[in-house]
Amino acid sequence: MCYSISTKKVSKETEKQFKSKIDSCIVMPSHYHLSGFTQPLVPIISSIQPSLITAYHWGLIPDFCKTAKEAKEMQIKTLNAKSETVFTLPSFKHSIRDKRCLVLVDGFYEWRTLGKQKYPYFIQYKDTEVFAMGGLYNDWVNKDTGKTEYTFSIITTPANALMSKIHNEKLRMPFILQKGFEHHWLTANLKETEIVDMMQPLSDNLLKAYAISKLITNKNKNPDSPEVQLQFEYPELDFFDALN
């Protein structure tokens, strides 16, 4: 799955890469670490405005939610959308057809399990720069207040070889668009088969990953800092990998 990301490198330079302008009405969310469980604002490009980089809250609220309480509870469950069920689950089946988005990040965090221990990793595109995850969005209107909540989910796929080693319990990874082809995901009127064909694991030779310290789970420290992404050596991991 994918519940923790980095958006620190999303900047004016990103406009050139994605041929989209940053929304002048927002402050770009630029963080070393964001947890989806806090429903943070994350930079996205939506299919309805493919030339604009804006920011939506992580955790899609579907139209069938009636109250703010119901919507808040739903967001915890919709941080991710599985590629295999996205056309059938009520939370996502209406968005996948014409409300697709690019989620702009420069890396994400995942945990590797060995025995009873979990080891955090930071995973990036091979050039270490900003890349796009495929997502879904929905604009939900609170009927009590009239306020619109702009929300999204990140799609996940089965893990590639690299992510199978790291995310070795769930065997999942975010759906990542190959660079140069990102806007294909936003194309209008795609057939279901075309969308399904796109939702495949990115080749592992396009990604790089390394272990980081457990600062990311230290409740007494702020993980939104440069230190969270520093490489960290675990002798037990080196020993285990040498045996395999």
C-alpha cells in the first residue's frame, strides 16, 4: 500500500516537467514526509484541469457520504484504491472513468518486515526527482455547509521485484506513471480496457530504494525533516541479504 510520501521537491521547476502551472491560489504542500492518515493537502493534476497543479486532501470522499462525520470516517479507508477492484467498489467506480489525477511526489516510504521487526525504506524514481502516481479524485459537497471538499486516492498495483523485497508482507506498490507518459492517464474518454492496461507495476529498474532510520515512527521527533530521508545501515539487513 502507500500511506507515506514526500513532496519536498515539488516546485516551480515541476511546472516545466508536467507542462502545467501551479495554482496561484494555493501554497504548494512541500514536505519531507506526509502521512495519509492526517488527510494532508498533496499536489495533484486533475483530468478536468490538466494544465493546473493544485492541491487536494488525501482520502477520497465519495458522493454517497451524507454527513461530515461519515466523510471523515471514509477518508481513512480510501487512502488507496486497488487497481484490481477500482471499477467495482462503490467508493471508486464512478471516479475511475473520468476523474483520474496525477499525484506529484518525489518519493514514498514503505516498511520491510523481518521476523518481528519492521525497517523503513525510502523509494524514489531513479533520477531522484518528482514523478507522478496515478490517482482518482472526487469533489464532495457537504450538504450542511455547502462547502466542497477536494479529495483523492492513490491507486496501488501488485508489487514489482524491488517492492516485493521491501513491502514483503502486502506485496503492493503505488501505481507509478513512467516519465514522459504521465498525461496519458488524464486522457478523456478512455475505455475500461485502456485504463486497466495502464495500471501496471512500474519496472523495478526505474526505481531506487534504501533503508532509512526509524525517525519516521519516533513519536518524540518530527519526521518532516531532511533527516528522515538519510540512508541508514542495519547490520542485520546486510547479513540477511548476504544469505539470499
